[in-house]
Amino acid sequence: MAAPSVKHNILNAALFLLALFAMLILNVIYLQVFAADDLNKSPLNKRNAQNELDISRGSILDSQGRALAQNNQNPEDETLRRSYPMGAAMAPVTGYLTSFGSIGVESYANQELLGMAVNPGKLGPIAQVLHFESGNDVWLTIDADAQQAAYDGLAGRRGAAVVLDVNTGAVVALVSSPSYNPANVAEEWENLIGDENSPMLNRALQGLYPPGSTIKPMIADWALRIGSTDSHEVFDCTGVLDVGGGYTIQESHEQVHGHIKLDQALVESCNVTFGTLAMRMGAEELSKAFGAYGFDRELEGELKGEKPHLPNFAALDRGDIAQVGIGQSTLLVTPFSMALLAEAMAGGGVVMKPYMIEKIVSPEGITVKETAPQKWFEATNLERASLIDGWMENVVQRGTGTSAKVSGVRVTGKTGTAENPGGDDHAWFIGSAQIGKRKLAFAVIVENGGGGAEAAAPIAQSIILSMDK
């Protein structure tokens, strides 16, 4: 067999080198176009640290323009440090900024805070010509008073609170407790990550809990929607519901509600009624209900967190189906997802897309970017939402949620006491408040707090009072 010619070898070598060159070009394109944003935001990117030294970082402000994060005003301090006037109360919102990384708004809005509307990593050598001296200010939808009231209400106990503007989807408060001082993260890092109370866990977005009775407004709505009941049916609560297989569901504190309609069952939080409705609905309809209320949707952007953990509905037996109807079984939700449920009832069935960054303002006072409210999904119709919203008002007026009452303010709510295999019951309260022209929806949880009426509802009252001025 004849040996390959010199020309043939040269051609093969040339083709090989051409393939390597093409791979190099593709890799450069990938890094510059597709991966640039992620690489630029990476805490391992040393260019970010250099940018911090060259640029006066913008401030993070609440909805009234009050500083939540700003540059250290000490001219002798040349280290990478920020001051946080509200400290631990606002940490779940602002996050922190250190030389080894950042989280929260400090991380998500990093480019805006540095004044870089265009990622300089995509500009190559041209970026050396540009000179950014001052960053933009990031205005949030957060109300510092509501945030502080919720944080003070939790009083160091493990828990969370979320407050939403029903008409816009704006996040008014996002609280997690216990928390940490963002200014001291670098010095306290080992203590923080080793703390058994997990102060760096953002429970509002990442905490997963059984919702207990706070899920009952949704169960009532879906049962009415598919005709599993109507507002005239009378249920017979003997205090115990037989779910088959030798298992029963019992009322809290061995209560017996007797003959009771759906509206009063919600006010009294009757387990027999809602366990019965769940079994009538069945696994398939329960799955549809959770989907309609957005429990299978992911939050994005600055609000990205954990998705609720929904059961494998197809595998549920009769007892588990009844348990889901009262917010138990393997169902786990976030406080944020329960605030969205409250928003659906208060907003006529409509849930607005949640957001926390209101606008970006340049050092010259020019608004360079602003978030416009937009509809996210419709959980139910106006008629049923209004009906259940009225029942939830009765919960506060004469039911289990009276400790959330505020004189002169229309407050709705639903308490919850969620059984917790790892300890004492969790305390929940969700609902809404009409404060002037503004309507707010909220969710509050106190881990191992016992009853929602005693532990969680008073915190909602404190939040409402902080804004009713």
C-alpha cells in the first residue's frame, strides 16, 4: 500500500488545525454571549472586586427612599464594606456584600448598583475606554416600617412574614427570623453557618412547611367550583372523620361543631368538613386546585426561592387525600406561596406577578428602568373569591382570627395550626387588609409557635398598624 502523500498529510493537519480554531471561536462566542452574565455575577470573578474599588456603588432604598444599604461613609476605610441601617431586619431583602461573595439584592442587582447598564465583560477591550464613576440607586417596593414591625413581631423566634400589594404584586415586606447583620457577615461567617437556628436561611422564600388550615380557603373555592358542595349544604361534624383503614381525623381540642355550613366551617376551621370535601374532590381535582393557585410555579429574579413540595397525588390513599384537605400529609409550602393564595382571595381571583425592585435611578436622578405591574395568573373567578373573602373577614370578626383585628380597617384572615413531626405545631395566619386605597395580602408563620390565633395573627395586626397611619 502506497504511503500517504506529503500534500495529503498537510491537508489533514490543516483541517485539524482549522477544527481546533473553530472550537476556540465557538468557545469564545459561548463565553462572551451565553455565559457572560453568569460569569460576571460569579463571586469568583476578580474583575467584580476591582470594579468595586473603582466605582462608588449605588444605594439600595425602600419605597420611601430610606437607605437600606449604602457605602461606608468613612473615607479612611478603603476595604470593601457596606453599611446597612436596618441591620438584621432587612437582611433577607438586601442580602450582603463581601469580598468573597454576595446574595440578595446586593447580588441580583450588582450590575445596576455598579452603574453598568451593559455588561463590560461583553465589550472586550472597549470596556477599558469606558469609565464608570458612580453606580445607580436601586429602589425597592419594600416598606421599612412594615418590615420592621414584622421582624419585631417575630421577636427572634424562627419564622417568616410576607406582605404583598394585591393590586400590583409589589413585595411590601419580606422577613425571615432569626436573621443576621449583613455588615458583619465576613467576621461572623463560621458562627453563622454553624448556628442551628439557620439565621442565613431566607425562610420567606426557602422555608418549607405544612400549611395546616390556611389551605382551607382554596379547598372551599375548588369544591364550589367543581360542584362538590354548595353554600347551602349542611355538614355534620361529630368531632371525628373516619377516612377508612382504621384511621380518623379529629377536630382540634376535641371540638364538635355539629350541623355546620361551609362558611361557618371556614370560620371555625372544621377539619371534618374540609377532610370530607377533599375526599369528594379526589386526587385529580386536588392536583388541579394546587396548579390553579400557582403552587407549581417558580418565582424568578430577585425573588427566586424554593418551589412548594406537592404530594404525588396519584399515589395518595383516601386518608392522605383527606389530610391534604386540611393542609397536612406530605404537602409543604413556602410563606411566599401562601401570601399569593391570600392575594388571590383578596384580589378577586387575580394574582399579580410579584416583584421587589421598583426602579433603577441614575446618579443624575434619571429613572433608567422601572417595573410595570402585570397580571400573572387567575386562580379563581371574582364571584367565588369575593364570597370566600367575605368568609375570611368573618374569621377575623368572630372566628379564630380576632387577634388580627384593627379598628377602622377591614381585615380578612385564616389561622392555621400545622402539625410538625419534628416538634411543636407551627402557627400560621394569612389574610388581607384594606388600608385606605391600598389592599395588602400577607402570610405569617411562627415555627413551633402552636396556634395561629395566638402566635401568628398578632404579628399580622402589628404589620397592619405600622402601615395604617
